[in-house]
Amino acid sequence: MELAAQGLFFLTPIVYPRHNLQGFAWLADCNPFCAFLEILREPLIAGTIPSAERYAFCVLATLGAFGLANATILRYEKRLIFRL
């Protein structure tokens, strides 16, 4: 889990701009955190409003993560108390 989180961190262009990835920019497109970062970065750096598609992707990713978390909690709710 730690290795996956570290990989996602390095694939998220936080410290460097996305165009520095050159041939590997498609990896940043697969990273959902990149879309959230671009929603914050575009107005601050470029002075433009992010596209509606980017907002829609972020909303769908948030709803998907919420749904997955909710399904996991409902599935393991009765066993969770014994693992705490």
C-alpha cells in the first residue's frame, strides 16, 4: 500500500508541471489526483477556468470513491468492531 501511494505521489505533477513528463503524460492522465490538482492549479497559475469535463471527472471520481467506501463499510461493519 505504501509503495502504491508513493508511486501515485510521484505520478502526480505537484512539484513539476505536467508537460515535463513528455512521453509519460498518459500516466498522469490515469492518476485521478492529477485532475483535482489541475482544478486548483489552472486558476492560480494560468488564470483560466478549468473545463467542465475536468469538473465532471472530479465529481464522478469523488462519488465513486464515496460509493466504494460506503460499500466497504457496509460489508465489513459487523467485523470492524472486533478489529479495533
